Amino acid sequence: MPNTDLPKAGKSKQAKPKTDMPNGMQQPDMQKVDALVGRLVGDLGASVSGVLVVLGDHLGLFRAMMDGRPRSSMELAETTGLTERNVREWLAAMAASDYITWHEASNKFAMTPEQALVFANEESPAFFGGAFEIVQSMWMDEPKVEEAFRTGRGLGWHEHSTCLFRGTERFFRPGYNSHLVTEWIPALKGMKEKLESGAEVADVGCGHGASTILMAQAFPKSHFHGFDYHGPSIERAKRAAKEAGVADRVTFSKASAKDFPAGDYDLVAMFDCLHDMGDPVGAGRHIRETMKKDGTWMIVEPFAHDGLKDNLNPVGRVYYGASTMICTPASMAQEVGLGLGAQAGEMKLRKVALDAGYHHFRRASETPFNMIFEVRN
């Protein structure tokens, strides 16, 4: 831990201690250094805790505590079939992070309903397990991103560790569960009615198919076609559709945003993926060719303001970090390599749509984490 304490002044006059600084640089304000170090201690603790969240998620520790009943480390170890000494240390670390609760009198640990909602209930709108898997991939793939910085060649989505694909689906699915059917689709002019009566829908960049399957479950008269260039994700999506009982109305195919087959679609949706594309304008032009004349392109993108100043906040911090490690290198690995980034903002997204030949661009809805745009001819 850096020691920034200044020596106390004695009776004799002493020169104020100085750190070795390059010529021309001001001496640091040590009180500000102390404050920064204090924040870094918190950030370091959060980084370490994130690893332990992934560990607890994978081992089923959070799920085993979901009922809220206080347990000793031995009881939890017996429930999960794990080694007590390791479980005991994990419990202490999670309690230090206030991710679980320690009851001093009984020396037992439990989860509050709020903690269970965030760490144990995968269907909850506040579930965070997937988010930490995405961060796990960033640490694992840092050497690849470092090389992308040096060469400028980018790093394709498919070149990342598998935990990124799994984490992305688990991170975004709770938000889609909460908003897609009840808020976002009704916000698109006439779209809810079309889907209820029977429509053709393309979900481009569908990943593991969470958004596609959710729409299929909500609108049984419509047909849905999921496309993604990442083959393993398409295979996972196919299995998920069978498990959800919608495989008769959902197809998943390997294709990119610029070559997926035309289908006279009423709706083409892109969920949190347009900014990852090397040529989003080209993708938009292709979408125009695949839709009906009165079709709608729904773009769901990470929430962002247009100016950097307004994005320097906790949400922007997360998105800029993910964009540095994942989104921007992915775009730069493709043709054109526009590199919109996860904090593109409405003005840049509007320009993409207009450059692709559309005449109607409207922000239809938003959440603290997403912006939803309606784009039409």
C-alpha cells in the first residue's frame, strides 16, 4: 500500500519532502494523492470481489443461499459439496463486500432478499452475475487487446474467451425480460399490433437468442429469424429455442449484418450490437433491402449522451471500459472499421441511419442502460 503520510515538522527547519518528478511537472498535492489512493483501495476491492462473484456463481454458492436462511461455513459446504475451508474464506470476503450478511452472534451467513435478487436470481431484472463474466473475459483477453492497440488490426468478437458470449447473454437478458415486450415494442408505432396479428421479424446479431426467444414467446402468431456471424452462439441459440418450446416459430442461422437473407420483414431488430459492427451504415443499407416498405428497424444501444462530459458517470465508466476492451476492437477488426464505440450517443447513431438512406429516426424509449430507436424509410 503506498505510504503518502508526510513527516511531522520538528523543531529544526526541514525542506518539504518532494517526490521525484520529471522536469517541468508540478509537485503533487499529497492530500489529493491520499484521496486518490483511498478511491483506488475501493476499486481494487471491487476488482477482487468481482472474481469471487464469478466463483460463487459458478459453484452455486449464491443459489444455495437464496432462501435467506443463515448458514455456517460447514453447513454451506455440505449443501454444495465443497471444501469447508475454502467456503469459509469466500464467505468472509463476500461479507466484507456487503454482498452477503454475517450474523455475529451465531457466526452464520445469509443473503438478504435484495442480495439474493442481484446475485442468485437469474431471472430478476437486477441480476449481475453475467456482468461479472463479461469483466472476466476482459481480464483474460487483455493480452489480445494489448496487441490490437499496437497493431490497429482490432480484435474480432469471435476471438474473445467463451465467458464473454455467455456473460453477454446473461447480462442483457434481465433487461430484455423487463422492458422489451412491455415497453420497447409498444413504443414503436403500430408494431405491437403487427406482431399480435402475425409478422416476420429478423433479430440481427442475436447472440445466444435471448431477445429472439423472448419475442417469440410473447407473440405466438409471428415468426422470428435470428442471425449472428458467430457459429457457436447460433448453435447455443438453437438449443435454447428448443428448451423454450418455440423452435417451430424461430429459426437461427449463421449470417452477418450485411448478408443475412431478405425476408420481407416487418421488423428488423438489433440489440446492443450496432456499435460493434465495422460498417454499420452498410448494415443499415442491407436492412432496407430486406424489409417491407412500411417495415421498422429497431435499434437498441447502450445509453449515452452525445458529449464526453455528460458520459463521465458510473454507467459511462462501465460502458467506456467495455468499449475499450471489446466493442471498439471488434469494429476495427472488420471492413471499414468505423469504431462507433459503446458510447456513440444519439447524434452519431442518427447519422448512421441517415447515411444508410432512412428518413425517419426517433428515440422511442430509454432506460438508464439503453436507448431504443425507431428507424423507418
